[in-house]
Amino acid sequence: MVYLVVVYLGSLFSLLLNSFFYLEEFTGLVVRQFTLRTYAQLFTPTNLGIFGRTATMALIVTIADIIIAFPLAYYIARFASPRSKTYLYIAVTLPLWSSYLVRVYAWKLILAKEGIISWFFDLFGIQFILDKILSIPSIGGSSLSLSPLGMFIAFCYIWLPYMIVPIQTALERVPKSLLEASSDLGANARQTFQHVILPMAFPGVVAGSIFTFSLTLGDFIIPQSLGNSRYFIGQAVYSYQGTAGNIPLAAAMTMGPVVIMVVYLLIARKLGAFDAL
Amino acid sequence: MTAPAIRFEQVSRHFGEVKAVDNVDLEIHDGEFFSMLGPSGSGKTTCLRMIAGFDRPTSGHIFLYGQDVSDLPPYERNVNTVFQDYALFPHMTVEDNVAYGLMIKGIAKETRKKRVDEMLELVRLPKFGSRKPSQLSGGQRQRVALARALINHPKVLLLDEPLGALDLKLRQQMQVELKSIQQRVGITFIFVTHDQEEALTMSDRIAVFNEGKIVQVGTPPEIYESPASPFVAGFVGTSNLISGEVAKRLTGSEQMFSVRPEKIRLSFANDRPETDMISVDGIVRDVIYLGLFTRYLVEVEDGADLVVIEQNLKTTSMDVLSAKGQKVRLHWHKDHISHVGA
């Protein structure tokens, strides 16, 4: 308990405290004096752009992961035999055993101009389709690895286990008797899915989306390794506290995702995601 | 004459090598309160699940009012189930739970609301509509489950040990209530239980299951007073089973017979046997005082142990407990023995 308060919340509090200081531009020293001027700096077009870009990416990665994860989780929870369930479960979590950096660099190679994806498009003589996709402004770029689309793919892959596991857990918790009861009361398989399974899996979806959303918000490795050079929140924080030595601005910037997550959780609660907990 | 509510025609259900239900024939009449009684693993629940459609017979046919439903999915059968764990939908209010069947059928909201209110009235839970199942007690959930099933006017209502999770007082109260609801709605109830007292209390007829087969079907008095086999005699109530030499000496035949503990009178004096009474001497080996009555374990000559139950009309605990180790004479009327098979 003491540990939680001191180490966990204490560091967050120190972050909050730092965000109310400011950096003296001439001396480059942090002035420990209460001010809101650091927060004001967040509202420049550049920084707002960073917030908007990161939140949008987090949102579409979350949606894509829900779409990919749900059928997988559903299969594992409902149809897989106990034996294959174990193997599938290991398969889902296996990537988490290896280094995150290695996996990001693997994707960098896969998505590169000379990488396997572009090689495949070439093989079938449909390179023009890839070029067409990459020429779309705001998602395209000179190659997949240097485009927001590539980042999106890597993000979806990296956070996918964090979406599958909670959804699967939620689905496993639906007792068989509830499905029988629904069927007994006249519902066919589709109606049972819609009225019983889906609502009961919803808390799992929300739990998973909290992971994918917040992890994307704070990540700085993928935007640095892949994509174009436009900043994401994580990168901005990294460079402010590192090279620029502007700890107060980095702290203020970090409060951005915190606020976004609080809003997100409030919406989730409103949608009834925590009712069944 | 209408077709029976449920008819089993040589129904079997095998799980691999295990014959959960083995060649069962059965007829359940329209409007009857029918109990399936048996120990766990005797096949009664599997029979119920086959009527509901959750399980299909390996062979044989099941008819619902003359229609062969053996291969229909649950949602195409006009039967409803009250589950052992109630299986209420936790994410819905009581009202939505009860209205579920009607909602699936696409019945208008206003009609739904009206019928839900009627149903909650029937199970004596008005004003509970907006609660969640987690906010209800066991007995209340039980009633909601009943309302949710009955609102669809099923032809047959299936109840899978629905009172198992309730405490004794509540269970006895629900037994009376279930019976009165059944008489009011006039629907055929099929009630699965392993509790013989419950079956005797509520049923019009009882089927006793053992090892996948029905060993006896009859009214509660028939089952209790004339058990068809040693198993039934032992499972429904307590019985003293006597066979062999002792039986021959007492009844003149070696055939096994049973006599209920409450039919035996116990006396300390060596009184002369009356006409039509069977008497045997023994020694009281154990006395269990149970307040309302006392249970004696008496060892009679030739080594057989008989259980005797006597109501504590005039005796106190002091009196009965002092009987231990004493010689006694047991009497019972010869009409109170029933010969059982084997």
C-alpha cells in the first residue's frame, strides 16, 4: 500500500508538480515557481497537431484491433478444444516474450521498400496498387515503412495480444447455461450472440481498448523507427526531456495522455463497461 | 383423448461408453406435475435436457403433444426451462430478463411491459422490475427464472433441481408455491430432483431413475407404500429390507420385503402378539433423539438391523436415551410389509 502510494502515485505527483514549473530560455534552467505558461505552450499549432495525430492513431489502432481480436478470441473461447486452447493461448502471448524493439525492427524490414510486402506486390505485378495506396496523402509515404500506414500496421500487431486476452477472458466467463437459457427462450444463434454474448464481452473489449489506446498514446519507438518524421506525443516528450532539457514541458505534455485517458474512461463508464465488473 | 404431453419412445443417450439414459419409455400426461427422482448420474437430468433440446437422443424418439421433436433445436420447441443456477442474464434488469422470450419473438414493447408486470405479480415480485439479478436473493432469482419461463406460455415447463440452492425453510415455502402456480396456470411441469421428500410433496406422479433406467413410475403413495425394487424402497424414504432366513421365519417366505420405520411399534414389555401382527425381539443398539421423533437402531435375532421411528408423544429425551442396550419387542401389521422384487 505504502509502495503504491509512494512509488506509483508519488512519481505521478512529481510529474504533475514539474508541469507547473517553467524553463528560463536564456539560462536553460528550470525555474521552480508555480506558473501555467508551460501549459500554454501546449496549445501551439505544432503541439495540438501532435496530440491530434497521436489520439487519431490510437483510436483507429484500437478499432482495428477490436475487429481483428474479437473473432480470434471468440474462436479460442468457444470452439477450441482444451488442448488446442493452450497452444493458441501460448501463440497469442508468444510475441510478448521477445523484445519489443526486435519486433519493431522486424516490421521495419517487412515494410521496407525492398521488404517482403513490396516484393510480393512486385511478384504478382501489382506494384501499382501499392504505389497508389502510398500516394494517398496523410497515410502514404515513400515506402510502407516510412508511412503512417506502416506505423498503423506495426501498432496493430504490437498491441494485438493486449486486446485478445481480455476479450477471451470475458467470453470465457459467459456460463454455458446462459447460452442454453437464451436458446430455450427462442433465440437462434445470431440472436443469442447479439443479446447475450456481445453485451457480456463488452467489458473485455473496453479493457482491451484501454491497453491499446493508452499504449499507442505513449509509445515513442514505433513513431521513431517507422513512419514519416512527424512527431507523436511519446517522441515529443522524449526529445523535450532529453536533448532540449525542458522537463516542465515534457511533464506538461505527458499530462495530455493522462487527461485523454480520463475522458476515455469516463465515456467507457457511461457506456456501462464497468457495470459487470 | 389428447396426446400425452411428453412421450419417450425407447430413448437412449450414450456418452461414449456411458449409457446415461438407457432405453427409456415414458408418458407424461397433460397438466401433470411430474417428478423425475433419482441419485446424481441416474439419467434424470439428461432426460430433461433432451426434452429441452440441449441434448439429442442417441436413439429413440421424443414426442411433444404427438409431434416428434427429437431433432428440433431448443429455440423451435415450445418448452421452457428453469435452470438449476437460474441462468439469469446478469447484464439485464429483471424486467428485461422476464421479457427476453417476448422480445425475441418481436412482441411490441407495451404488450411486453404489461405481461412482465402480470408475471412478476404471479411470482409475487412486483416492483422488482428495474433491479439487476445480482441485487436479488436466491429465492427471488428463482422466482424471476420462473417468471421468465412462464411468460412464454410453454406447453411444458421443465425445472432442473430449481430448489437445490435454497435453504430448508425457503425450499419448503417454494414447494407449496410452485405447486399452486402450476395449478393456476395449468401447464405440465416436469420437475427433476434428487430430494425424495420434495418429489413426494409436489408431484402427481413420480418416475424413479437409477443407472439410466426408470425403475418405477407411480403416484407418491404408490412409490412410498409399494416400492417396486430394493433400490426404490431404499431411495424413497428409509426402509428396512429383510430377506432370507429372517424373512422366512416372519412371513413364511424367503422373498425380500420392506417395512417402513414409522410402521414399527416398539415395546419394552413382553406382550403377546396380536392377530395379524408380526413380532420380533431385539436389542436397542443406538438411539438418536431428534426432537419431534426418536430413531432407534434395533438388532434383532439373526443379526439383522432394523430402524424404528417413534414420535415423542409422551416420552422425553431422558426416557428414550435410557432405552439403549435394552431388550425390546417390535411389532408391525402384516399389511405394512411390501414384497419387493429380486
